[in-house]
Amino acid sequence: MKPLTAEWVAKAERDFATMERESQVAEDPNFEGICFHAQQCAEKYLKARLCEAGVTFGRVHNLVALLESVLDWEPSWERYRADLAYLSAFAVSVRYPGDSADWDSATDARHKCRVFRMAARQSLGLDV
């Protein structure tokens, strides 16, 4: 694995750990934080896979746009399009007033993140 790919993976795993920790909070969990870190984990795994393929990319946060770039190497990831579109909405919107997340959206985001993370880790030859 390329060193830069490994950095993306490490960052993705930190977001995953934050999402998981916050999901265990019994009193006043940060649903927006769970959703945001689920999106960030998926984004960084997409970027890790692109990096490993030698594809350059900018500061893109739209997960579907990143998916479009990775499909040449991971055509089976098309099945995650709807999940990634769902997660993509949490990159910015829930971090500002006027939009919020609840238990249901946090649970959905966490599940979608976990499923995509497993596929990404498998693709990169990492333990799942």
C-alpha cells in the first residue's frame, strides 16, 4: 500500500472510531456528529482507493462524484451509490443551523458507513 493511501486509511479509521464512540453515548448523543463522521469515513476510504489507483483528485466532498472516479477500478461499488448519496448529504448540511439529524438518520448513516467501510477495506487488502 502506498504511504499516502495508508494516511487516508488512518484518517478514515479515526472518523470511524469517533462515529462508533459517539454512537455508544447514552445521554445526549451527538447525532449530527455521528452522521458527519460516517460521511467522512466513507469519503476518506474513497480517496484512499483513488490514491492507491494513482488517480488525482481535489478537495471533493461529494461521495457520488468520488464514486464516479473510482468505478473504473471498483465497478462493483456501483451498488453503494444510493448509500453514498445518503451519506454525502451529511458533509455540510447538519453542521449548520436549519438542519439536524436524529436517532434514525444517525443509525442509518452508521450502518451505511459500516457496510461501505468493509468493502473498501477488503479492496485495499485490509482486515474487515
